[in-house]
Amino acid sequence: MLEIINATGMQGFNKSERCPRDTRITQLVFPALYTVIFLTGILLNTLALRVFIHIPSNSTFIVYLKNTLVADLIMALMLPFKILSDSHLGPWQLRAFVCRFSSVIFYETMYVGIMMLGLIAFDRFLKIIRPFGKTLAKKPIFAKRISIFIWLLLFLISLPNMILNKKEATPSSVKKCASLKGPLGLTWHRVVNYTCQFIFWTVFVLMLLFYVVITKKVYNSYKKFKSRESKSKRLEGRVFIVMAVFFLCFAPFHFVKVPYTRSQTNSTTNCRLENQLFIAKEITLFLATTNICMDPLIYILLCKKFTERLPCMRGKRATAPGQDHHSSQTDNITLA
């Protein structure tokens, strides 16, 4: 995590002189794209916040959704600093602030969101294997405690990346954020990167296992009740929305992240390859950021309490005559 935005000089400013970077794309194209994501994300998540305020946290599912929303809002609020810094519209001191604080918070909330999506998948999994069972993992107090633990864990991991950026900031040194780090800061940065890779891929593998069970349950349910094909496809889409958001937004970034980090710690990396990996990292980072606009789809498609309080969705979830029994069978799989 916490790969400082545009932090490409793990060997310091000398490396930046050896391998100059073409920042035209990151200075012109990406700021415009991030502006669209920021405005859309703030609009969608502010609306979601207004709805969730009126929904009590009386289920684990709601607790996880609310924490996801908070993470997305904080992540979105960090984007203006990145936009102004990358587009060179702000002073160089803003770049120093981005390196030391806002980008660290950005990545912290990204990984909070990743872990929350994993917990949402786990919650749906429990709804299937023990729909009426009373386990600790299905109690709201459990969800609240594990959410607090995740926030504290990511904060403690993030804090050294703020503290260890202690080198003097100058117009030259802030061009590459790693130039502000000392040896200990660079080491911590590398360790945290691999730690967060472990977090992501662990959550990813567990989600795959959860959704194998969910898929089997959905198939058996529709086979048993012989539902219409169109209805089955709609439910199938809702079932896999969490997995789709998780994979599309975060997997590309984590595929690129390992070779990118290695290119920054290896002084013999070819300059052309280093710049290609930088562009690949920026593209996949943008995809990861679109998560703040994708998560509201989870609220709409999987949370009945949310859509019941959403003005534009009221009345659209009414059950058709003769389908009450079928709905009762599938609600445990997809809705809460």
C-alpha cells in the first residue's frame, strides 16, 4: 500500500536524473479523468451517505457497507490534491503535502475498502451456509469490532510513511516523492508494498472460494424453483457484483505493482522499461480509483434497505404475483 503517488525514485533523486520521466500523460490526461471520477464519486457517495444515515447498523452487512462508504468518501476527498499536484496547477509545496500525507491516506482507505469488500463477500457466504445459524461472525458487534481493527491496522501501517518522509522538501526533491524518504523510509515503503500485496491476494483467493459456494447455491435455487431465465440472469448479476467490482478495479493495479516496485528498488532497471511500468501503474491506479463510483452499485443491487430509502428506486423492487416464495429463497443469497 501507500505507494506514494508518482514515487519512482526509490534510490533517490540521483536516479531521477539518470532516468527522466515523460509526465505529459500524467500532467494532462489523468487529471481530467480524475476530475470526472472525483465529481461522480462525491455525488454518488454523498447521496449514499444521506441514505445510510437513516439505516440502523443492526446487521453485519450494513456495518460493512457503511465502512466501505466512509473509506470511499475519504479516498475521494484526497483526489483534488492529486489532481492539482499532477497537473502542476498548485505550488510545489502542495506536492510535498501530497507525498507526505494525502497520498498515504488515499492508499490507506483503498486497502480499507479492499478488506471491507472481502468481509461483504464473507457475510454473503455465511448467509448461504448458515442462513439461520447464530454465530459470532453474524452479530453486528463482531462487524463493528473487526472494522475498527482494520482501520487501526491500516492507520498504524500508514503512519510511518508520513513520519519517515523527513528529508527537506525542495522544488527539485518533490518531483519524486521517494526523494523525501531516508533509508529507513524506503525500507518501510518496500515492506508495506509487499504486505499489502499479501492482503489483496489473500482477500482475492478467499472471495473466489466464497463465490464458488454462492454460484452453486444460486444454480440449485433456480433449478429447484424453475424461475424464468431472464430473472435468473438478473439475480446472477447481483450475486457477482462484489466480485466484479473487486476484480475489475483492483486486480490490474496489483498485477503491475510488484514489477513496478522492483523497478524502483533495482538501480540496473532499463530506463525505458521503468517508464513503461510507470505508465502502466498510473493507468491501473486510475482503474482502482474508479472503485469509489462502483461501490454504490453494490448498495443498490444487494441492499434492500438502501433501495427502499432511495427516492429514485422506490417501488421498483415490488415482488411480482406468484413470486413471493421464490423471492424468500433468493433474498438470503443477495439481499440484506
